[in-house]
Amino acid sequence: MFIKIRRDTLIILILAFMLILSGRVMSYVSYASSDDTGQGVPIAGVIVKGNDIVPTATIKGLAADVGFRSGSYIQGDTLVTSKRKVPLDGAINNAEIAVSYAAIPGTQIYPITAVDVKVDKITGIVTINVIEDFQAVVVK
């Protein structure tokens, strides 16, 4: 029933297991402790808050057109995309203007009256707060 293993073979197997395990632990620790971000802080995602009628995909698409999309990264106070480098405050202003022109799909109704875009330079998360006001919308 029992498998017979000599003592020296068992010691070699245990040492090999410990060596492999310690190598894995060292590689994980060295990756976690490195502060090198390479190119910069990548854009991790876009969070949209406050929308009720305008789809989130429309707002995220307009923010992606400005440059807040995967593949872009923040290097200091500059947003670096695949095609250009833009000052971060200019990109935020452009995103606020672009998102304010988000329409309800299939219509020409623009209910977004105020937009606030915030970018976390540490995590790379873009937060877009929108205010939809249908009292100010002119429907023809």
C-alpha cells in the first residue's frame, strides 16, 4: 500500500520543492516592490456617474475619442496616446466639452448640462460625473 522512498530521495525532493517555491516567492516580491512604471501610469478605466438616460457606452466612447482609452498612459502632467501627447489639463477640458455633447441615441436631445472629469494620476482611473437636466433641454 505504501510507496517505499529512500530517505535521501525524500530529502532531494523536499529541497527541490523549497527551491521552486522560494523562486516563485522572490519573483512575486520583486515585481510587487518595484516602483518602475515603465512608460507611465496606464489608463486603467473610465467610471461614469450620474447618468440616467444617456448610455454609459456613449459617454465612455466620447472620452476614448479624447484620449482616455486603453493603450494611453499618463506621464507626469501629460497624457500620451498612440498618436499624440496632450497636456493632462487640456485633455480633461476636451473630455468635459466632448461629453457635454452626448446625445440620447436616435435623437438630437442633449440632456447633459454639466460634466466634471477627474483623473487619478496614481491609479490611472478616470471618473466622469455628469448632470442630466431635462428642464433645460429644448425639444423640437
